[in-house]
Amino acid sequence: MRYAVISKGISPVQLETEVKKVGAGNIVKTKLVGQLFCELDYDQAMILAKVPGLILKEIKEYKTQQVLAQAPAVESISDVFYLLRSYFNPPITGTGLTVAVMDSGIRKTHEALQNKVVFEANLTDSPSATDVFGHGTQVAFVIAGGLHALGSKAGVSPGAVLMNIKVISDEGIGNDEDIVLGIDKVCELAEDARKKGLWPTDDMYPNVINLSLGAEDDGDPDNPVRAACRKANTEYGLDVVAAAGNSGPDMTTIMLPACDPEVVAVGALETIGDLVIWEKSSRGPTVQGETKPDFVIWGTSLEMASEKADDEYVVKSGTSFAAPMLSGLTGLLWESGRRAYGESWLFRWTDARQFGPYFSTKPSDAPLNKDNAYGYGLPAMGTMLGEVAQVSTPSQGMTDMFPMVMMMAMMSALTGGF
């Protein structure tokens, strides 16, 4: 049987030594996230499980979740984000953002995704990094699609670029090992970019990991994927954004890894203009009692690039597509902030969450504080961008969240999400 072996204090060399000592087979090591994977029989596993400083976990299966829809909304997401981007002169496009799409691959030849993919890695047994299953291409489009960069058939940040990290096979199945190795690869790219002195806006400097996939939350904080997500966030400065899941309206249905406190979990709203939670959007609390999701954004009847042909589009629903919408929004907020405060200004949802009540909106009958259906609510995107745009002179030294937060605090009574 295949296992993940996770370091809980011992060095990678010690970890490998202990695994080899029991006679493990087919050992695969990560470089940065402190895990390795191997084949063990029952007796070997029992021996290894008793070694201090490591944790042994059986490999878990992951899937993507999506629902085919009949038709896009009358007012499309492309229209909404076109208006938001056009608020600026010149318009913002999310340039400078690089999102690692950990999914079923990307059809990079699609007319709306050409020249968007700057790096590819295939961690699955499938023959190539392209999208055969039909999910990663849609996720990629929501983030950075751009047939007409400032108009129709565009994603949230058409100026952003993508890293295609294939961890879901052509059959639509992933596992702990492939996902952790994918996260490890993105961390390696971030580390390499830092060592080379690249700016975070460089194409080869990943900023966000998007995980529109999941497995059932078993309440295990030492799950290999959760452990890797935490390292990516806390040690490599990457926002990790994940779909909440499509198992609502039942409580305690937030999927793994969205259930982890360090991961930004995104649920789905129904139609544009309303603040109605999508019935199927997963609800918290998590098995460990965490209030989730963190935010909600639109996720139903979205028109996106199809994996089947370079000029085809498909309409789908799911929190799988709400998550990349939030990932893509990073680019617009970050670019607008850089214009106001200089190139060294950064934006991270991980840091912004603590101020969520000040810049998010939800129905009047929903709890004021973070709740298990809406989280903090829908980020008031138009107002957030508008407040930043009013700053005419860059402020020196303002490289943390404080300037944005001060503006966010002025929004609590404004807007219906726009």
C-alpha cells in the first residue's frame, strides 16, 4: 500500500533513512514540504508508525466537483469585471499576478488562454499536461481568460498568467501524492524566484495556488495535503485558495483542503446582483469546529472556455469556479494597490481575512460576524477598487496591509457587493 510519510521535527535525511530502514519501496521525495511517499506492507507500516518525529498516512483520493448548467446569466461575469477594470484609467487587468492552477490540466491553445501558461508540470500518470477531463481549463479561464481583454469572454484578471500544475488525471482523479508534489513544485518555483531576486510581479514568481478540488474532511490536521498547504502559506508566502465544495446545504460539508485554517475557503453565490447562497455550496463548521467558508462569490451558470476545442465555450456551476474568481480578484486589487502605494505593496487574502467584516457584504438577516454559510461574505469589489483609485500620491513605506485596511473599514455600510 502507498503511504505519505510526514516530518514532525526530523530532517528530510532522517525521514528517508527511517523509511529505507524498514525496506520501503518506490520512494518519492519532496524537496521543500517535508514529506515523502513510499510503498509499505502492513508490518513495515506498523514499525515505521512507531518512529518518533514522523507521521504515517495512507494515500487519499481527491476529485473535482462541477455541475453543467443550461445557460449563462443574463449579465455575465465578463461584463461585471469589465466594468470593475474600466473604473481605472488606464484600465487594470490584473497584470503581475501568477496563479498556479492545480487541476486537470489546461488547454493552453484555446483562443482565450493563448500565451497565458508560463510553466507546466504533469504530476499524474496521464500522458500530457493538457486538459482531457474538462475542469482545469474552465478554472484557468475564470482567473485569466482573455479573448477580449477588456470586454466579452474574459476572466477576472486577463492580464494575469498561469502555471499549469496537473494533479488531476484524465479520469478526474487525484491523490495526496500528486497534489503534495505539485505544491512542492510551486514552492520550489517561489523559492527560486526569491533567490534570483525577482519581483513578486514576475511571471515566474507564483503568488497564489488555486485548488478547485477536494476530499471529505476527516478532521485530520496532519493530512498530507493540508500540511503542504500550510507550509506553502506560512513559509513560502503563497495564498492558498480552495473551493469549499458542492455538498450543501448540509452542515459540516466543507471539503479538504478548504477546511484547513490556513487555506482560504470560497463558497458560491447564486445570480449576479443577489446575495443568495447557492444551495449546493458547502457549509461549515469543519469537523474540527472551524467556521468556514471564508468568503463567497458567484459560482453558478458561468460561461467558460471548453477543453474540447479552441473556440468552444461551456456553462457550468460550482464552488470550483468561485475559488478561481477570488484568486483572479487578487490581481485587480494588487495592481490597483501598486498604482497607489508603489511596486513593493503586496496583497494577500490570508492577511486580509482578519479584516473581512470591514470589506465584505452579506444579507441583512445573516450574522454580522463570520458564519458557516457566507463566511465573511462577498468582497465589496467595486468599493475596494474605487477607494484605492482615489489615492493620488504613493505613500512611502506602506508595504503591509494597513493602507488597504483603512480603506476597507470605510466600506462596511456600502454597496451590495459591487
